[in-house]
Amino acid sequence: MIVFFDVDTQGVKMNYKKIAGTIEKFIYEKVEGQGRKMGVIGLSGGIDSTVVAFLAKNALGPERVFGVCLPYSTQDYHKGRKIAHILDLPSSVTSEVHDGVTGERAVVTIPGIINIQPEVDESISKHPYLFRTPTQKGNLMARERMIKLMDIAYSLNSIVLGTTNKSEFEIGFFTKYGDGGVDVEPVLDLYKMELYGLAEHLGVPPEYLYDKMKPDAGLSDKMNDEQIIGLTYPVLDKILKGNTENIDSSLISRVNKLVRNAEHKKYMPPHPELGKLFKKENHERNYTETNSEKLRKKFIEGFAGLD
């Protein structure tokens, strides 16, 4: 019997009903706030995308959630399609695409299953020196999926809902500009085992829970996610929360190293801050915001105001 971390680090029982309501409100307001039609999700059938699909369906209604399965070759997509069927999500979406630059319009039908193997294999065959290891191939697959999801979202005037949880975010177990390249991250504040607790609350079928299906992002034919990370999610979550009593020091050191090495993934690319230089040189930008800066500030304030 796995405990889904129903109690936080301060010993307070987690209220999954309130957590679900807060996330659903977040999803609704982010989609509505940008005037978008739908939320688009890469639906693998794993627990992360499954929970986000359940929350999005509750927030927007099934007709406004497009769960797209993006398998590589014979990778199992049936679990993802089963979730789409349970939630009554569309199996395909037809929409008019408007090119804002050229003004051209076209009606497209986007299927709910898209095989990414042709594009991935072509990249590997043309550039074998770039994609030599399983990790490199896994990153390529994640980035190819995000290319598809972003293009789909553009075609549908929608946003991409991310599926990264706090445990995997903290240790960098995601691909930079791959599954990390989304518009919003609804479950980023939930540790992996808390996500399973929320899944149970939402009514996710038992066969998708931790006891029945080990997390597997398909990065290796021989190892699941826990084997790749080097420890189980219950132990990982405890270490990340600071509950390290009776945990081997080598595992704690491993997690600390993963966290340090993942810092570059968590922020926008760094840049030299020239504000002090402009001020010192009496540069006009010290006094006057450019029009683009004003628009960006207005957009960010409006977007943040939806929280």
C-alpha cells in the first residue's frame, strides 16, 4: 500500500478537493484570459498528463480539451487514448487556421494520434553525430512532440498545458525546450506522490496509479523512470521535502546533485543586465520605456492578474 502523501511537511492534511478546484480555476482563467479556444495536452497515458487531462476537462468541459497522443513507432498510446475516451475528449479537431502575417486561411483537421517516428528517424539518419545516446534520442523525441503540440495549439488558437510535476522539475527530469516548453504548468507545485493522491481524488482508474503502473516516460527500453533517476518517487519526494530521516546519505547526495545540475533548466536564459550601465552613461532608456517594453509589462501584469 503506497501512501500518497496526504500530509504535507508541517503535518497538515492535504485537501485535494481544494487543490483540484484551485488548479481548475487556474486552467480556466489562463485559457479564457488569453481569449483561447482550448487547452492542448500531450496525452501519454502516464499519471502526469492523465491528471492534467482530468483537471482540464473539469475546468473547460471535454469539448475544449484536446489530448493528443504522440507515440514513437510502436510505443504504447492505448493508455492515453483510453483516458481521452473516459473523459469524452475529441478524437480529432477541425479548425480554420488564419496566418496573421500573410492573411491566408485554411481549414485543417488534426488527428488525436500523431506518430513522431518519421521526423525523429530522419533527424537521426541525417545527423548521427548529434543523436548518439538514448538520452539524446529521448530529448529529440520530447522536442519533436513539443513542436507538434505548439503547432496544434497555434492552429486551434489554444494554449499548451504542461504536465511537469514538482519532483521532476526540481531534479531536471524533463527536456529543456521539450516537455518544458509549454504555455502553463498546472501541476508544477505538486510532488509526484501528491499527484497520485490527487489522481485518486479525481477518480483516475486504479490501473494508472503507482501500485499498478510504474512511471515510464519511454526514455529507455530497459529501465523505467525510477530506475533512470536512481531512486523511487516516495524516497525522492521525502528528500526534496527535507524528510531525510533513515534515508541513505548517498541517495540524499544524489538528489542534491541532480537539483544543482538542473538549475539551468528552470529559468529563462541569463543575460547581461545593462540597466546600471545605461544609468551611468545617462542613456535615454534610463528615463523612457520603449513601446515594446510597455506592451510586455502590460501583458505580464494582465497575465499575472489572473492568479
